[in-house]
Amino acid sequence: MEISLGKLAFDIDFHPSDNLVAAGLITGDLHLYRYTPDSTPVRMLEVHAHTESCRAARFINGGRAILTGSPDCSILATDVETGSTIARLDDAHEAAVNRLINLTESTVASGDDEGCIKVWDTRERSCCNSFNAHEDYISDMTFVSDAMKLLATSGDGTLSVCNLRRNKVQAQSEFSEDELLSVVLMKNGRKVVCGSQTGVILLYSWGCFKDCSDRFTDLSSNSIDAMLKLDEDRIITGSENGIINLVGILPNRVIQPIAEHSEYPVECLGNIQSLPLSI
């Protein structure tokens, strides 16, 4: 399946129960498409969501709404059926909103360009946690639901662990001398895997976050901008050279390249019924 968006896309997300995919564009627009395996995707919705680019997009509330974030510091909730605005927070952050992630059924987290992470209650439409975890932009986040902990990577070269129950930054890694761009949890929660600007994959053992336990350097010198967990032993990586690789973790190896976007960088990877989609 291929969708021509017309403009550069920064983020994508799949509806949790329907054949819909949302994309946030550099123009500030939000697009919503319906797809089927044997026909061309159809655009269902086009909303000019933000005055600056739409960097992040996530379905919330069981797929009834789409949340978007922007460098204009706003977060917008849009109704999936009508395209109408449900709520807008014009000053959600003091800096550009760079990342959004679902936590529980009623909470989401956002990260900005100055390293601040906020947790929002979507029912109350209010901020319930805030973490000044980093000194540079939040590049990626992943949620560990059983421990109620939020992992984040940053352009400052560190990995942080935010404890949502105690409302504190519980742990932070040492500076890795490289921007960390992506993060996934692997090996049944025993390993945290981070992609970096220079193409090195760093592995951290759970509970030992100060320094990485392993480094995988056999990919290339291209940055690993996006990672998608396939199972507990394999990830899919997207790089700035447009190559999408299937990579094994412990043992660390490139299993095979599986796709490419010619010379264009892979900005994001999304998952639909165990099949990856990239932009």
C-alpha cells in the first residue's frame, strides 16, 4: 500500500480497530485515509490543524479522536467522524511539541524541543504530570504499562526513566556522545534498545540505565530515526538513507533489508496487523 501525501509527513498512526491511518504533514495539515488491501486508499479527512508543522499524531479515546502536536506549542484533539475540533490547548508547552504517545485509556504524554515531558488526562483535559527530564528535544518515548514508567530518548544523548506513580525522573543514563533518536523495549522487558544519530544501536539492561550494556555498530553510519518492535527478538529500523532493515537483537545482526524510500529519510514506522508502514 502506498499513499501519496503531496507534502512531507512527520508522523503516522493507525486506528486501533478500523482501517484508518492518520498522517501529520509539514504544512500543519492532518490527513485521514481509509484503506483496504485491494483498493486505493481514500482520503476521508483533511484538517488544517496547526499554524506550523504537524509533528505528532495519535488516535485517542478508542479511536474516536486524533491528537496532534506542533512547533506552535499547541495540542489539538480532532473528531474522527466530523473533523471538528474537540479541544485545543494553545500553550500546552513552552517549546515546540515534538512527540505524542498513548499511555492508558485516558492519559497521553507529550514531549517538546526543550526536553520537557507532560502527561495529560484526556477526560479532564488537564496536565497531571510534568517531567523536566532532558536538556534537548524529546526524540521518542515508550510506555511500560505494568511498571507505570515512561522511557524517553533525547537529542542530549541520554535515556530517561520517568516514574508516573511517584511523579519523578527515576533514572537517567550517562551522556552517550551521540543523539538518541528512537527507543523500544525488548526481550520481555529486560532490554531497552535505542537508535542513535550515528547509526549505532545501544542496549540497556532494565534497572541498569547509567551505561549501555552493549553496542551494535554493524548497520551503517546513517542515523536510526525510527524503530518498530516486531517481536521480542527483532526490530524494524528506518534510517536517514531511506533503508528499512529487519534487525535481530541478542544476537545482534542485520537479518535483511526489507524496503527503501529511495534517497528520502524514514521519519516514522507504524504497525498494522503485524505489517509495518513507513513515511
